[in-house]
Amino acid sequence: MTYMLTVLLLKTIGFDGLFGCKENRWRLLARGPQIASDYERRRREAQQQAEQDINTNGETREAEDEPECQETAAAKKKRKRQEEKALAKIKESKDFKRHKKLNEGGPDGDDDEVAWDMYAKKVPLPGQLENCEICEKRFTVTAYSKEGPEGGLLCTKCSKEQEAQRKKDQKPKKQSVSRGKVRQAQSNLLDGFIQNGSKSLQELCIRKVADNIHDVDEFGDLPQSLLKRLSQILSKRRVVTSRTLDLFLRPDLDAVDVYDCGKLEVEDYIKIFSVIPKIQTINLRNAGQFKDEVVDYILEREVPLKHIQLEAANLVSNQKWVEFFERGGYRFESLKLAWLDYSLDDDAFTHLIQGCPNIQRLKLKKCFRLGDAALGAMRPLKHLEHLSLRFPSPTSPMALAELIVSVGLNLRTLSLESFNDADDSVLSAIHSNCTHLKKLRFTENDLCTDSGFVSLFTDWSNPPLTFIDLNSNRSIDCSEPDGPEQAIGLASAGFLALMNHSGTCIERLDISSCRHIEYSAFSDVFDGKKRYPNLKDINVSFLTKIDTAIVAGMFRSCPLLVKVTAFGCSHVKDVAVPKGVALIGLPNAQDSIVQEGDVDADMWC
């Protein structure tokens, strides 16, 4: 057919114009069948090539799509689970039931189709129109449109109403207290400051002044008690400087208390005695720059000091101490020295005693160069009423017992800490010579026996004590964790004798670490029937036999109880704490270290 079309074309346009001469025309017509066959051959080759290219490209695409197919297969299970979950939720909705009613009479498979249709158009895009699930009002979907209870979207009005209802149904949260306030309250309790309810107006004003101390020019005519409280707060914050010190100095005062003098210089100490020339009471803690020059100024101006308390005044030489006591000691009524590790040895202390015959209160803590000679030098102090000693150096029990025999008759308070070599002879001397004591502290000893404590409190002519601290009187032999057969330290019999003697008047009791007291002794003393009407503060830390029943017995037996310290008492659990009582130190690390009571006290009666 191709050949016939070619001949027809040639006849139409003419042979002469297209091919020239007649000979060429007949030669071309003779080759017509060959041209047609070549054309057919080329067409077939092109078709075959095209088919081959298609096959090749198909294999290439399959090879390229293989990773994508593998990726889809990995997520296929997850996608199916999500789809099944969404479809199940749609089938339970009211919208699905409404759509199903519209398709009644159709095959059973229509349920899945309806669910798929709803799933495909479940979440309209922002800008599209949608009916509110609750009020069915038409609204424009935004990115902030909220979801209704059945999975549909809500209009603005219904969204607000749903949010308001949700907040209303929520349980009210407890008012949170800042961590700083909680920590401060617990710190105050551990320091012994116990306060029920809100702070007084006076305390709030004092703290406000302390918070803005750098903007205060003067304290005016504040009484001594408020100045002392301000000094305590500022010293704890370590903001007492030369400028701050000026606020506490007035010529009409007779006492100055600074509990942290770490930032004061020699000139500041001299300024105290120059501004207040008639000062009688001085209390300077951490007084590292209190030097010989300050003592010279005091002696030169004849400052009438009567009550002195110095801590860490290590830059005063022995010779200056001697001069100080010899020239001004006749006025001293109270002397408290602590943390002296360089000066004030036994010789200087002997001059102190000779120059201070009228001293009534003597307190020596951590004076490292004092020993038996200092104990012997104190015997002539016949006016001594308050004695508090803690010597790091070893001392003999005989020297301590002889001192008590000499001065014990007039003593009102006696504190002996860390006298590790003291034995029952010291307890016997206290029993025989101390008949007017109100406060007794005897701690950190492993030689006195339980029978010695029984002898001390049995038939003692001393009135009942109000303050007793006998902590850490126990055996320290690790090979006998339960103690020897003859009990060392304060044990059950001694504890019972103590409570029989002073239970009616005692206000503060510390028996922490006296681990040889048995459970039966505690249950007998705090049985809920015996009454200790004045007991307010008990420390039973590290007494592992104490349990919940004993602590509950304390609450019943002590109607005025305010504070119970029970560190290391692992058997005390889930105890109901009465109102107004702080239970400190329970072992549960998840709870606060301080548990304040909220149970009505009537349940303990």
C-alpha cells in the first residue's frame, strides 16, 4: 500500500519537476518495492528497540523502588495497628451510628466502608468547615480547635465550656511552699527554734530589717533583746562588717553581742569600747582579730567589763592574758572562752583564777592547752555557780572528782563533755556534793557503768532536774555490739532511776546514742499512763530499739511535748503525730526530715 501511495504522489506533483530526466524517473519507480521493504524493516527495528527499552526501564524502576518497598514493609504493622485502633474508636462513636442509619439495607461490608470514609475525613485541615460535635453548629476549623469527647471537633464556645468544666472537676492542688521556706523552717527546728503557727509581727519586722540591712542608717532606740536577735540573723548570713557593726553601737548600751566577727578588724574591736565606754557585757564569736592591742585599750581606759565571752581569740598572747586577768579580773563575774588552741595554757589560767576571785560562771570549751593543772586551779572558786568544761587534753578522774568536791556545793548547772577518762568516782562526787543542780550534762564517756548512774540518781538529795543531757554514754567495744554483761554507760536501770528522780520536773531530755537501754525500760517509762507534765523536748536518736509504739507512748505521757528527735530509729514508721509536735529525723528519705503533726491531741489522751 505504501508503494501505491508513493506512485499516486508522484503522479500528482509530476515526475519531471521532482526527479528531472525521464531515465531517472523510471529507475526510481523500479526501486519502489525495495524502499517499501526497507521502511518496514526500520519500523520493526524501532518497535523492537522501544520494547527493549521499556523492559529495561521497568527493571531499573523496580530495582530503585526496592528500598522504598522495604521501608513500607517495616512500618506496615505499626500503620495497621494505628488504623485498626482509629477505626475501632470511630465505630464506637455516635457519628458512626448516624452514618450507619443512613446506609441501612446495604451489605454488611458497608460498615468498614463507612468507617474508612469517616477516618479519611476525620480531622479537617485548618480553614475547612466542620460541624461542632456538641452543638452541631458550623464553624471554621483552626489549629487551636479542640477535640470533643467522641473524637470530633468543637466550636470556640463549646471548647471554652468544656475547659471550664474540666478545671471545675479537677481536685484543688495544695498551695505550694517554696523550697527555701521549707528548708529554713526545718533548719530552725534542728537548731532548737520551735514555733507553731505564723511568725509574730515583731519577728517579721526584724527579718525585714535584716533583709534590707544595707539601706539602714541606724536602729534608733531598739531594746537590747531586739538588737541581739538582729545580730543573730545577720551573723548567720555573714554580713556583719565594719559598717554593719556601727548600727549596734550606742553610748547608752551596756552590752554588745556579735555572733560572727570574721569580717571585723582590730580597729572595729577598739571602736566598740570607745563608743560604749561603760560596757559591761561583751559577746564576740569567731573573734580572730581580737589582739593584744584591744586588751591594752581595755586596760588603759579601765572599761568596767563584768561578763566576757570570747571565741577563737587566738592572737592574744599568754602574757597579755595574764595582765588582763590580774588588772581587770576582780570585776569579772562571768567568763566564757572557747576554741583557744595557741594561747592560754595552765600557767596563764592559774593567774586567771587568782585575779578573778568573784567569778560565778565559768565556761571553757576546746581550750587545747588546759589539763589537770587547770582543774586543780579552779578549786578555790567558792562563788562558782555555773561550770561548763570540755577539755580536749586527757585529764585524770581524780582531778575532776576533787574539783567537784571543792565547788559542787554551790553549783546550779554542771556540764562535763568528752571527759573520756572519767569513771564512777566522778558520778559519786556529783551525788555527794551537788545538791542544788537544775541542769546536768555528762556526755561521751565509755568508762562509767550503769550501776554508777543508778547510784547517782537513787536517794539523791538534789531536787528534780529540769535539763538532763547524758548522750553517748555507752560501750564502744566493737567486739561486743550488745555491750558487756555489766552494762557500760547509761542502760536500763540507770534510765529508770533517772526518770524516777526527775520525771516530774524534767523539761529537756537527751539520751541519744545510749544504745544499751532495753525496750522494756522504754515501754515502762512511756506506757501512756505515767505522766511527765513538763517534758517538752526529747532526743532519742540512734536508739535502735525505739519503735512506733514507744513514740506513741511519748505523745500520751508528755502533754506539753513539742519536739521529738529520732534520727536512726528505723523501727519508727507511720506514726500519727499530734498537732503542735515536730517529729524530726525519720529514716524515710522520700519525706521531709521534719514531720509536723496534724492529728488532734485528744486522741492521745
